[in-house]
Amino acid sequence: MAKILVVDDAAFMRMMVKDALSKGGYEDTAEAVDGLDAVEKYKELHPDLVIMDEFQRFNSLLEQSDDEQSMLANKFFDNKR
């Protein structure tokens, strides 16, 4: 079965997502509390799926920029700069 990483700064939301996944038969889940934690957990666990809150905002950060958030997004998605 797929390994899933759930990323959300709200513990309650992580719990709700993991509960829904569990009801669907997905038991191999891990949590990350923010983008930096997500990058580290992604490197460590190599999940098949990453579920993130505010994905559209995070995805928009892939635009080339030198700010910290953009660099983190590019690193997470291994986007060549």
C-alpha cells in the first residue's frame, strides 16, 4: 500500500486527514507540521503521496525568486533553478 505524508500546521486537520485515509484502508501515513519538516520527512520516507494544506499557494511559490519560501518550494519539488 502507498506511503502517505500529511502536511498541515494544524494538528486537528492532520488528524482528520489521517482518519479519512485510515477509513479508506491507508495505514502507512506520516505527518509533518510545516514545509521544512515536510522536506526532511520526504527525504527520509520517500512517500508515494504528499497531502498538503494550501497547495495552490505553495505551488505558486515555484516561480523563480530568491525569497526563503520560494527556495523551499523549489527544493521540495526539486525544481531546477
